[in-house]
Amino acid sequence: MERKYPNLCNPIKIGNVWFRNRMFSAPMGGTDITADGCIGRGSTAFYELRAKGGAGAVTVSECMVHPETDGSHAYHLDLKVPGSLASFTYTADAIRRHGAIPSLELSHSGQFAGTYMTDKDKKNTLCQYGVSTSVRADGMEIRELTKDQIQEIVAAYGEVAGNAKRAGFEMLMIHGGHGWLVNQFLSPYFNHRTDEYGGSLENRVRFAKEVIASVRNAVGIGFPIEFRMSGSELFEGGYTLEDGIEIAKQIEDSIDLLHVSAGTYQRGFGITHPSMFEEHGRNVYLAAEIKKHVKVPVAAIGGLNDPAQMEEIIASGQADVVEMARALLADHQLPDKIMRNEEDKIIKCLRCFTCMAERAVTSTRRCTVNPLIGRELDGMEIIPARKKKKVLIAGAGPGGLQAAITAARRGHQVIVCEKTDGPGGILKSEQAIPFKHEMYELGNTLERMAKEEGVEIRYGTEVDKLYAERETPDALIIACGSSPVIPPIEGIDQDQVIMVNQYYLKKDQVSDTVVVLGGGLAGCECAIHLAQEGRTVHLVEMRSELAPDANVRHRPLLLEKISDYVTVHTGLKGIKVTEDGILCEDSDGRESLVPGKTVICAAGQRANRKAVDELRDSAPYVAVIGDCVKPSTITTAVYQGHHAALDI
Ligand SMILES: Cc1cc2nc3c(=O)[nH]c(=O)nc-3n(C[C@H](O)[C@H](O)[C@H](O)COP(=O)(O)O)c2cc1C
């Protein structure tokens, strides 16, 4: 078989170990971690799914090496707890049995540890240890690690590395980037020591070198050690790419894979985890530049999900391996699909940050486009139904199509009816906004997958009561979405007003000055896009804040972009559309004109309840999913679609 992406599919030997391909699963912190730091069954199943999906290596994330001074959240692993070895062994086994190499990330958060976790009995009067004395932004006092403590931590790396090897891990990743302890030593911003661990770059690298030596001593020659570093800290005062190159040169002889990421968690979250506003692979240049100066194999990471781009990264010698985190949440089978030349079936990550936000807020793991994530123990395989049924689905948005795929996989006869002429529902409107293009693509990918599962799709067909009853389905899934709210404002029906969902059709009519009415997610993102295209954009929102429902990881990045590009008017209500903009009034009744020759109306969505009411008695089994229940997220639609189909 001729592989379309021969470089990605090419095995690689790192240390003494062969990896089946060059697509590695980067560390992603778990949720099912026991209170004493063991890997729960749910987490094991999560990592196993990555291995089943074809990744060359799967890195289990964040094993603390020195719990006495570390632990930034409740999901750190701890290999020093008596009896913990079993859980690590089961996890390594679960990864290995599908042909992937199990790796474990060894980490220490340093000054950014959650002090409440490290100083439980307050013996140290709630202080945190870091490379140098300072006061953290939250007021926490940071004490400089003593040399004895440094030696204790260095030794702890070795001890944990030895245990990890015994548990069956075949590679170890030392986390030396993203602002955590090893990075704090490397950084002139954090490191103000005057001893042999501070000052010159050589001194700042000393701790990293000692850590690597300690791990090497425990695991032996040939056992692959991957060192994760930020190629540059990418903030004023942090180390630069030139420093990154020097750091790499100083450690390359003692490691087997240099993993080049970027920035720090605390000062550039949307760069370290490139947000939807960033180019895919925006950090690859760091790996590529460093690779020119070292002989050790180099891995690149950051917003990668496109097979052609990843193939080119390796083919052109910018890196030897590509690593992905979110892309493998969205589609754990991504490597497998690339190996099989089925790249058109890859479900792309939307970079919406639901994954990171859900863990922070609800302690669950979730992915907008992959309903299996976080539910791996419920069963990763779709179990065929005992009796084949006829399933009619009204609506080919993401929820309807996901329902169709799942129902068809269970062996049912599935017909999807869609009143427009194409798939995606509301996602169709995302095609004109480049940073949301993957949302648009999702509709097309789901359509392709549904057709491959044998689903019949009838476009230009609206399901009404008569239609549904004539089809006599055993099950009806109503996924007929939502419609835009049109606020009762004088002049809202004029030609210069464009509904945000219609923007992609009327893009060419938008003038140079625009006022966006409605500061929810859709309004904010459209405003950013219009401004990025060079237009003058004003954003009017009745509430006092923008996009309050956006998730906790995406929202700060969204607001940052808004403040870069858009003039915001909160607390204003639009009362009249004029030729020159929108006349607004504030809570005291004061009027003002917000200028804009075009008005984009993004006042929210309303569930299409009428269709639901009409259809709800049209089959023995009826499920209502997605926006027609209540306008919500793609996540909700996809989950509800999948589960409604499982319930048939
Ligand atoms: C849900 C999630 C959890 C993560 N947890 C960790 C972690 O525990 N340790 C770590 O070094 N990086 C962690 N990361 C960062 C990723 O390893 C990766 O560096 C980052 O997401 C950029 O890669 P991507 O664009 O392919 O997602 C996490 C990322 C995500 C999305």
C-alpha cells in the first residue's frame, strides 16, 4: 500500500526503542486520578483510546516527582505512594497492547504549585518554593529552594523515573517548559540566584542537566528520554529563541528526543496552546530553528491537525516527530486515519478549549466534537442494536448528523432530511470566518462519514407531520435547530442589516465601517474577524459584559482580541437603525449613535420549537436534540445526537 503521508507514517528509532510512526500523543492531564495520585480506570481508558487510535507514543501526563514541594492541582500523579505502581503498570500495559509506546511525563510546578496542596499542615506557614525568592501575582510568598532541597528534587526525579520504568513505561518526558520548575531555572525572568544555579545561561541550565542525569542514572543508556522545552518563553524578560538554541545544545547529548513547545502557561496560554486566533503550527518555527543546531531528533507541537502540514514539517526537515494534544481528543483515530490514507475522515479540533475549560470548571473531560471523550469506560465500541429499525432524522446540523452516524453504526436504516441544500446547519455560517473554518468543515466531515455509514440524506426536504407519518419511522430524532432572534428595533429590516448567520452569503455587501449588534460569542467572533479584515468595527451589547457564556479558557483570549481590534459599547440598547449606524440608549435613557454603514445583527438564537411541537407524536420513539431544545453549543448537539441514537 502506498501511503499518502510516508513521512508521518515512517517508524522512528529513539534511543533503543522503535516507534511505529511519528505522530505522538502529547501529555494531557487526566481527571480520573485517585486522591492519593494513582491513575484511575477512567484515565487509563482515556490513554488507551489514544493508543488504539494509532499514535506512535502516548504520554501520560504530570507525574509529580516531589510532592513535598509540588502539586498545582488535584490531578497530579504520584508514583511514590506505596502501592501506586499497580495503577501505572495497568496504564502502561493498556497503551502498549495497542502498539504505542507508553511514556510518562515527570513534572514539578515550582513556584506555580498550588500551595494549599503542598503545605497542607501549614508547617511552612503557607509558602511555596521556587527557583528564587519573589512574591507571586496572587500574593503568595515564594521561597528560594535551598541547595539541599534542589538535590532532594533532583534525586526524586531519578527515583520516580526508576519506578516508571518498572511499571512498564518505555519512555520518559521531562517537562522543562511552559513556565514550570525546570523552565523557572532556565529563565532569566524567574531565576535570580547568585549561586551556581543562576546567572549565566550555563548556570541556569545546570538544574535541567542534573535532572536529566538523575533520570538517566535510573533508566540506563538507550532508554529514551524526551525533554520538553519552550523554544522561547515569548515574553519580555523571558529567554529568547537564541537562548533556546543554547539550552538545546547544552542538553542534547544526554537526551534522546527534544520536544520544542513555546511560551509559558501563565504568560501566554493562547500561544502555548495555540488558540483558534493563531495559525496552525505557529510554534513550529522554534523547533525548526533549534533543529538546525542540534543532532538529537526534534519534535514539534502546537495547533497541529492537518496531515499535509504535518507531513511537510517532517519532509522538509523542520522536525522529526509531530506531537498533538487537542487534535487527538477531537479524533483519537487521527494517526490511524493517516496511516490508512483516510485523512478526509478526520474530525478536526475546533480549538474551542472545551477540553481545558471543562476540567477546570466541572472536573470532567469533554471534547466538543468527540462524544466518547471522558466516557471511555461506557464503552468505546458502538454496540449493534438487537433489532434493525427505521430512523428518521430531521435536520443535518452537527447533532443530527452525529445521531445519524451513531444510529447507522448500530445497524439501523437511517434517513436524514434537511430543508436547506447542504449539511452543517448553523455551522454553514462559519465558512467566511477563517479562524472558525474547522467548525464549518465539521458539517462536511460528518456528512461524509454519515454517507459512508450508509445514511441516506435528502436535502431540500423539510420534515412536517405528514411527511414524518408517511415515512412511518420507528424512531424520529428532531434536530431542527434554531433561528436568529430579530430584535424589535426600528429599521432592523433594512438592507444594510445582515443577520450574523447570513454573513457568509452577504460578505461582499459589508462596508468599511460596521456595527455589530450583540456581544455574545457569535457577535464577538464576527467582530474580531471583520476588524482583522481591516474594517472599523463597533460592538454594541446590552449587558455589562461580553460573551459571559464563553468558556473560561476561550473567553480571556477572545476578550484580548476584542480589545486589540474592536470598539466596545456595553450597557447600550439599540433602538433604531439609521443610514449611519445604530441609535442606542443607555439605562438612563441617554441616546447616542454608534457608527457603522453595515449592521451585523447577532442578537442570539431561538429554538425552533414549532417544529418540535408538530413532530413530537410522529413516531413511537422521539428524541429532541441540540438547538431546538435550547440554543446551546456544538458540544451539546453532538452529545445529545450520539446518545439519542444509542437510546433507540
Ligand atoms: C486538556 C489538556 C490538558 C493538558 N495537560 C497537560 C499536562 O498535563 N502536561 C503538559 O505538559 N501539557 C499539557 N497540555 C498541553 C499539551 O500537551 C500541548 O502542549 C498543548 O495543548 C499544545 O498542543 P495542541 O495544540 O496539539 O493541543 C494539555 C493540553 C490539553 C488540551
